[in-house]
Amino acid sequence: MKITAYDYAIYGALNGVVETISPDTIQDEAKPDVYYYRVFIRTDHNYLENKRGKRFLIGPGMIATVILKPERRQLWIIW
């Protein structure tokens, strides 16, 4: 997860795990033809850290870019 308020090249990114994904799409109020899913992600930390070890807190309302990496799991169907 890259926090857009901080330069990724300097502060890096956060790792996390998807907690929930909304079951239905949500319509964007500003752009009625755009739909999205709400995803909640639990991050490993609530801060980013630069190369000198200084921490920068992340908080509510900050915009992030997220790359989701799916896991491979076997699906067992019970009849």
C-alpha cells in the first residue's frame, strides 16, 4: 500500500491483509458512471519510515494506492 501523501521512493510502502470487501459495488457520487468496491485492509504498521529511521504516521482520510496479490487456495466443494 502506497500512501500518496508520502513519496514512495523515500518512505516506501506498507504491507497489509484484506479484512473485508463490500459485497456490492458503490457508486461514486461525483462520477455516477463509476462504481467501486470498498475494501478494508489491516496494515502491519500505522506509520511509514524513511531511511534514517524517522517515522511518519498515517491517518484517517489519507489516500492510498493498493496492489492486491491474490493467494492460491484449493477450493473444496461439499455436496
